[in-house]
Amino acid sequence: MNGTSTARVRQALARLAEGERPEAWITLRPEAELLAEAARVDARTAAGEELPLAGQVFAVKDNIDVAGLPTTAGCPGYAYRPRSSAPAVARLTEAGAIALGKTNLDQFATGLVGTRSPYGAVRAAHDPERVSGGSSSGSAVVVALGIVDFALGTDTAGSGRVPAAFQGIVGLKPTLGLVPTEGVVPAARPFDCVTVLAPGLPAAERVAAVMAGHGPGTPSTRDWPADAPLAAPPRPRVAVPDEAGLVAMSPAWRAAFTAATQRLQAAGAELVTVDIAPFLQAAELLYGGGFAAERHAAVGEFIARGTDDLDPSVRRIVQDAGRIPAHRYAADRARLERLTHQAMALLDGCAALLLPTAPEHPTLAEVAADPIGVNNRLGTYTNFVNLMDLSAVAVPAGSVAGGPFGVTVIARAFADRVAADIAALITPAPDGSDAVTGPDTAPVAAWGPPGLPLAVFGAHLSGQPLNPQLTAYGARLAGPVRTAPRYRMAALPGSPPRPGLLRVPDGEEGRSVTGELWALPAAALGRFLAALPEPMTLGRVLLDDGRSVTGFLCESYAVLDAPDITAHGDWRSYLNRERASGANRTRTAPGHVGAVDR
């Protein structure tokens, strides 16, 4: 955090006064209004209210409603002043974050370059000769400059990922519908989503978690399914493109991507080379096929009325989209279904797909010389994602030619947590203070499905033989736990070895036993229970902090003749003691001394 909200607002205002990249903004809130809101947030936290985003300021792309500020969508003649904020914005402000103002964008979110705006072309944060990327251009730049702690963008074809890559920051694009899109000017309504731009992945995850979920007036929202994974596998299989899939990039950009794949492999991932042709072919459908009609459905009537502040490229794109016949839209939907089926078959057995976020970083002059062609190339690796209903996280992955280079981890719908975990292998948190932690500093996912707690004490512990049963279901380790001093543990016969945990009756002596707490997808818990062999059961386990969670127990008859191992305190200590005892017996056995010495 950055201290009190008042101090953070003053800091942001001081940065704004420096006048760096003024074209990134369209509307800024008055200083007095910002300081008054900051004082209210400080008063709430002083009163003991838990506000997860207190002390943070953010920016909002100007196609997302903020109460009292005009929404222009990058076109002054389109402007209207909403009475209420978009639900995504309202949830952030309720959590203590303060909206500094509205940012510039490619007009009507139509573009990936950041230059299609009457408010001015937004230049890259680190190189004023290059484009910022779009359409969430201003939002990405003000994050990269450190003026705000995070910003909201939108992403239909890559608008929240391409500018993130060009600024060296994170762009988190959720599964369609997880974050409500009410209060957002549509670009292509079925494929629009609100995205988060932030300096690091943990910060982006916290913001996404606050925005997500159903609420009053959010019919666009989808719920996490009961089987949504809570974590990536310990050694995830990740698909990467073959050489043919990288022909759009220069040798230097290919080398930067290769370095990113090697870093991911060194972090424990298994790489699988695939032909990404179905993905690339689907990408061409968004603007080169019938789906472009969604652009005309969104703003075609306004553009037909004519106004002097329309960007020529945007006008042309939307007008051309109005001439697409319905049968072409229907045919392209059928083609997309076929391509999606082929693409998902290529990912069978893989947790995610890793791609470059963009194939190049053009200069302003290059875009001016070929505004349509350059823009289309920038969507090579992004356009298909929302068409195929996938989740994605764009993260920094080094540099090329002195500028930022980024990659995107793409996962199936509702596998957002998987994508984030794999992305974290490529891009660590900027500093330790930004890490999200839980019990005893174990990692906790701020962003993802809620899951159900499950306490384990034996063969399902990390590194034990049955732990893969948990990770195969997408379970996530929350950290170590201890039971209340009401339990005893016995070593049960069978293979693999496992303990039996039993709660003792009131009045009998028990002890605390150490185990692990995991979060498990809701659908997986029932499968676990159905597959449990006797004498194992699932029941309520009382922890030493007073919580009661589902955990592994055993039936009482199973421990009658089994060795009591409660004194060891946990299963691993017992196993280590047994191994040590076995080694000692081997050392003293006749004829084995030499073997042990070797």
C-alpha cells in the first residue's frame, strides 16, 4: 500500500503536474473532489472498516462509465454523462480505490495502436517515437509511468494485452462474463470484457477479484463453474507455437520469445510444440469476417449520422461492417466452431498456450503510413482469444531492441487461475511487498474460484504419493494447519502407507496434529468422497484457531490394532523416524556395513 488515501492522491496530483504524456488523459477529476473522497476513505479505514484497495488510485478507460464524468469513447460528439458508475468501477471505489480520471483510447475501442483518437495519439511510456498500443492506450501508459496503481481497460481483440506488452506491465483479461460489462460502451458486445492493467500480477489479481461476480443489474455476469481449477499443475504442460507460427516476427523478436520459453521450462513447465494455424485462422475472423458486424451494431447508427471528430480509420471500419450480410455472420460462426474444436484438440493435455503478445512494436510513423495494415498485424496473437472464449494474462518477458517484450499465457474458459499461475513462473512479483500471502506466508490466490477447504494429514500431503489426486483436480495449497488438541493418529496398514486421524471423545487425552489445508473445486470434493476407500472418511476437523473444516478422518474400528503415532505430531515426522530407524538397522546388520558405506 501507499499509506493513506489522502497522501496517495496528493502524490498522484504531483505527478500529473509534471505533465508527462498529457495525451493519455481525457478527463481528470477536480483536486478538491479527489481530496474529499480520499478523506472519506481514510475516515472509513480509521473506523476499522476493511477496504482492500484503500490507499490506491486508479484510472478508467473512457468507454467505461464513472458517475459524474463524461463518457466519450474517444469521440467528443458521442459524449454522455452517466448518473452511476459501471458495476466494475463501483466495486473498486467501494473497496477504497479512488478513480483519478478517464483515459484516452482508440476511438470506440476500435484499434490496437493507440493513435485513433481526436484527443491525440498516445505515445509509449518509454519511447515517444513508438505507439502505446490500444485500444486501452492511456490506461496502460499511466500505469507504466507510476501515476496510478492500476487502471481499467477493455479487451475485445487484445486491447488490454497489446498496450500492456508495449509498456512492460501486466494485462489481465478474464474469461468473458466474470467481470460485468454493464456500463461499458460496446465494441463487439459478445466478445467484450473489462481488463486490469497493473505493474505486477498480484496487484492485477486483487483488482480483478474485487470486480468479479454477480450483483444487482449485472445480467452479463457468469459464475465460476463448480469444477473450475484453483491452481495450475505442479509441472504444467504448456503448448508453444512451431516455427511456422512465429513467421510474423523478426529474428530478434523470435529470440526474445525463445528466451521466455526457456525461462518457463527452467521453472518446471513441460513445453509441447503445436501448430497454431487454427488459432491464427480464427483471429482473422474478428475483423476480416462476419463478426465485424458487431462493430456496426454497437455504434453504426451514431457514425451514420456523421460528425467531424470521427477517426477516418474507425469510420471506414464501422461503415464497411454495416455492409456485411447476415448469412456471412452465420457462416463465420459455424467456421469459428470448427476452428475452436481443432484448436482445443491441439491443447489436449496442456494447461495453457504461450504466445508472444504482439509480433512487433511499430513507430508512430509506421502506423501513419499504413494504419490498417499495421493495426491488423498487431492482433495476430490476440484476436482469437475472446472469439474462442479463453482466458489470458499478458506479462513482461524481457526486452527486445531496448524496449519491453511481452508474452501471453492463454488458458481455457474459467481456467483463469491456471493462466495466472503459469504467468507467475515467467514474471515474478515486482517485490516481496506485493505478494499475496496466507497462513505462514503460503501463497493464496486472490483471483479465481472460491473453492472448498480440505485438511489433509497423510498420503495427500505435498510430496506424498496421493498428492497428485489433489493437484489433478486443480486444488491449491493454502498452507500448514494444526488441529485442536482433540485428536490421535495411527499408522494404518496398506499401500501406500497412510495415517488414520480420529477425534477422541470428550474427557480423553488428545493432541494437536499438523497437516495442510488445501482449497478444492466444489465438484471435486464429492468425487473425493465417492472414491475414498475404507476406512477413510471425510468429516469436520476442528483446527487450533477455532475453524471447523472438512478433512480426512478414519473410522474408529481401523485404529484398534494400529500403532499409535500421535506423539510424532505429524505424518512426515513419523515417516522420517521410520526411515532413520530402518537405516540404523541396516547399518548394524551383518554383511551390510560396506554397502552402507558406499
